[in-house]
Amino acid sequence: MKIVDIQSTIVEGNFDWIVVKVYTDQGVHGLGEIYAGTSGGRMLDLLRPFIMGEDPLDVDRLYWKMYSAFQRELGASLLAAISGVETALWDIAGKEMGVPVYRLLGGKYRDSVRVYADCAAGEGDEGKKEEEVRLGPVVLKGVHTPEAYAAKAVKVKAQGFDAIKFDLDLPDRYKQDRYNGSIGNEEMNLKVKLVESVREAVGGNVDVAVDCHWQYNVKDAIRLAKKLEPYDLLWFEDPIHSENVDAMAKVSRASPIPVCTGEHRVSRHGFRDLIEKQAADILSPDVQKAGGILETKKIADHADQYYIPLAPHNIASPVGTMAAAQACATFPNFLVLEYHSNDIPWWNSLVKSSGGPLVKGGRITLPSTPGLGIELDPEAVEKHLKKGAKLLA
């Protein structure tokens, strides 16, 4: 079996989902996904010469071949493209051998993968309420209220999710400076009320995480973590910029809430210092960005030596989400997988699977069908193609 072509297309959802298809001379194809919003789709032309004519079953060797060819100039978009191709190669390998991808990685630890619903800024995301926020000359419209957060939490809990996440960094009327990483007292009080409203709305049996998107300085990140301690949070995500591992370690050691980070890091090498300095309590690599399925497993294996769990970042279509679920099934230290598309009613329809909708009751049941266990539904994909994108053959 030889690789004869690679193509990609873009499906327009809450992100631009870049779906990859690798073709072989035996009629077996594989699906993968490149991290949303990158220029990774254009990078496929660079990768194509390095894998054309190759045996797609040599997945790790082909990953090394692509990675090493561009190691001196490896950027996020290029590694995202490699991630998408690598995932598609695993899909081919599973189909050719008649087994799910997780079987090829050593088998599964669990029959279903727990997912958490990313709730962003609450019920206001759906336009049910609106308030105006002015930051200097900039006027933003949106909702950032305890009532909106609580309403969303109740809705998502009723759908069967027992893990949810909300953003704490969205602009509000109390923000004093957009750039210096500080949190004023009124802004701090609002953030506490947002979390308090969610915890009161869902009770104690739902895990609640919060995301700060790298917005704060060390001092105020620690202050915020201590203020949120009474609400028994699952984690405190990206409180500061992730480039300075020692600073992240300082926050982690002072925070009474587990600190989660890692979605901007790529490859096992990018996670080594975070793991070995134990600078975070939970890691969140993204399969579509970090290097693909096996590279993410290698990150998980390294983290497991330090007893650090993984909660992978995931803003993908059903293709990337199922790839992530296949990987998560093989991690002993898996915690929970992100699901960022709960408000998109047609998300599940993009693929065909033997078990119906992929996400049900806050879980993804792992398929027993070969490869990733899914295929694109051409009619559903065509309805949501980005303007100018072509349907994959």
C-alpha cells in the first residue's frame, strides 16, 4: 500500500475546522484534522513530497520524516499540518488491520471518554441577554453576568454533562487596564460571583473548571486562585502566559486550585520542562496541534511518570474529537476531554458512525469499528463548507 495524495477542506463552525484526507493506491483512505484557524492546510504542500509513495502503516517513521525535515523552522501551523496527516495515517492503519486506533496503541483503559462542555461566557453566548462594555474607545457587546453563567450551567447539566468550564477573562465594565495583567477589586469580586453562581446552580456533583486565557500577572493570578478556593474547582486554566515555566510553577505552588496549561505547547519536547519542573498540575495538549495521536500519547506517558493527569484541549470537528478520544482511551492518566461545540446542533451530523451521535450524556463511547470509527457525511459537510472550500472526494 502506498500514499498517492493528501487533500484538505474547511468546514465552517464555531471555528474553521480543517479536515485532512490521505489517499492510498489500495482505495483505503484516512481522515485527520489540522488545528482550527491555522494556515496548516496550506502547509500540506510542503509535507506532500515527504510522504508520497510511502507505506502509510509506518506511521511513526513518517511522523519523524515530516518533523525532522522542518525541525529548524517548525512553527505551530506546520506541526498542526503534521498532526492532521499523522491522525489520518492511524485511521488508515486501523482500517487496514481491522481494529480501532486505540488497539494499535496498546489498547484502552476505558470504554468511554468523559468530556466537559466548554460554556464560554454563559447563556449570553446565545444572545438571550446583552450588555454593553466600554474599554477606552472600544465598545464590546456581550454578557458577562452571574445570571448568564448560572443559566448556562443549569442547561448543560440537564444535558448530562458532569464537567463544565467557563471563561473568567472576558471584558467587563470593571476592567481597569487591558494590558498589565492586573485585576482590580471590583473585577475580582465579579469573577468570584461568576464562579459562585455556577457552583450554586449545579451543586457539588458537577466538576467546574475556569479558563483565564493567559491574562494575568503572577501576583493577581495567585490572588484570584485563593479567592476561588471555596468553590472546589476542578482546575484553574492558563492564569498567566505559558512561556515562562518558572513563573507558572510559582503560581501552581501557591494556588489552592490545580493549575492547568499546555494548549499552546507542541511536541513532547515542548512539554518536557513543564513536566520535569512540575510547573502545572494538569496538562492540556491538543492532538490537532501537538503532533497527533502518538505524540500526544508520548506526552501523556512522560507526564504519568510525575503523576500529572491530562485534560486535552479540543476545539475540533467530530473528526479531530474522535481522534482525541482514541488517544485519551490509551492514557492511564486521562482526566477529561474538552468539547467546545455543544451549541452547534449540526456538529454530530458531519460524520457517520455506528453508534449514532458521538457525544451523549457527557461521554464519547469508544467505537469497535476500524480506524477512527467514523466517516464524513458528504451532504452534511457540503452544507457547512467554508466559502471557496471544496468537498473532499
